[in-house]
Amino acid sequence: MPESPEVQALVEELDARLAGRALTGVDVLEFRTTKSRSRLPASLIAATVSGVARHGKLVDLAFGDAGHLVISLGRHGWARWADASGGAEAAAAAATGPESAAPDAAAPADPPPALVSLSFDDGATLELTDAGNWVSLGTWVVDRPDEVPAVAKLGPDPADADFSRERFEAAVAGRRKQVKAVLQEQESLAGIGNAYSDEVLHRAKVSPVVHAAALDEAELARLFSATTGVVREAIEARRGVPIAQLKAAKVAAMRAHGRAGEACPVCGDDLRDFSFASTTAQYCPTCQTGGELLPLKGGEG
Ligand SMILES: [Zn+2]
């Protein structure tokens, strides 16, 4: 699932390439992506992109007075260029250096289908894709981004300059809910999902399943520091990575998430899987749970 660091890099690339460009065509290949049925994406044809911004994990293509195209990427949504810009993207990849060149070497799976295709007056075509088994990507045409419920409900964003310890505590402290769930709850904190919540908790040395209300002052301080640190460092690290390489860059940067069976980079213990909500997440027993093993349902038990 795309989370704020990758979505931020995506919107920065889109802003650099699309600001000032007029929308010349819209092809909705999967009608279920259109969430604002009274205002179709094609209603923005001929309008000019005034800027591209991020709200939590959502993308906001602003078209000045004509409105906004807000995109929820859902679980498996993403974007790709489908124009003659392959050369430009390859050049950008080369310019970011050897470490980000590696993901291209891996043989890609079948590319995910384009669900919506947006064409611009410089010949560029942006495709919105979804790699899932069901359609999770959605688009809205609105006058203001906060007309989209998923934007209106967003809590404070740890990447924002004005995100403070006070705002963090207001969102987290005292909550009778497992702290990993609170971190991922978009109403509490915007932009964090399964991967970065694992990273935050591992850095903070906090158990993912303890209730937020049970955290002491020192744990809350570590959790605040880890939340802002992990999110902001990831945004800096992902900045400038071409959108086709962002998922691989994210996977490569994880220290705990997705690394069950590998050694914890802090203490050397084996990182472990545990079951959380409808998915699997990872933690270090020595660093985070005092050695306690968390339940893992089914599968690789
Ligand atoms: Zn450890």
C-alpha cells in the first residue's frame, strides 16, 4: 500500500511534469474508479494543472478554478507514464545513482492494468493503475479536496512542519487501542500504513500490540521521535526517485517490515511475523516485546 513518503515523491514528480499542462483527454477504462458520478473526470478536459499535492496517502491534481481531481490509490494503486518519456525516466534513473539503479535489474512482473488514462497537451499520458484483485483505486472531481471524505477525516501529518508533540499526544495518548492500529488510523495520523508503522514501532522499541493508553512518558517520547523521524527521513530518501522505482526503493529501505527471518539490525535477534488485522506485520521480540512472541495465525505457523 502506498504510504506518505512514496506518495510525496509521486506528487512531486507529477507537479514538476504536469504543472502548467492542459488536460487534453481522459479515458476511464474502469468505471468503478469514478467516485463522483455527477462530475466525471472528463469534465476537467481543457483545464490546466495548477499544482499537484498530497493529502495523507491521497493525490490531488489541482486544476485552478476548474476543480480538483483527487485520487485515492487504495491498497494497490499507483501511476505510470505511458508516453514517449521512457527516455526521460531512464535518464532520471541514471542520474539518481547506482543504488536506485538496482530495482530496474529485477525482472518485472506483468505490469498492472491502467484503469484511468489522462493525456496532456505536451503528449504525456499518465496512467492510474491497480495491481490488486479488486478495484481499490478511486477518483473524485471536486471544488475543494476536503469534499472527499477520506481527505476531510485526515488527522495531522507527521511530515508537516507544524506537527508537534502536542498534536501527536492528542492523537495517540490515552487511546484504548493497539498502538499499531492507532498509527495506521488516518483519522489519527495521516499517511502511515502497515510498513511504516512497523518501522516506527521498531525504532521506538515499542510493542505493536500494547494499547496506546498503556504507554509511559518515555515510550510516548520515543514513539513521537520515531514517528516524525521515520516519515521525514523516508520522504527525503525517496525524493527524486522515479515513480516506477519507488516501490522497490521502499522495500529496500525497510529495516524490520517485510524482513521476518532476517537479523534485527539493532540487536541481531530474528525479526518475526505476527498477525495484525487482516495482514501480517513484523517486529523484533528482543527490542519490542521483552522477548514475548506475538501470535501468527495460520500459514507459516
Ligand atoms: Zn532487535
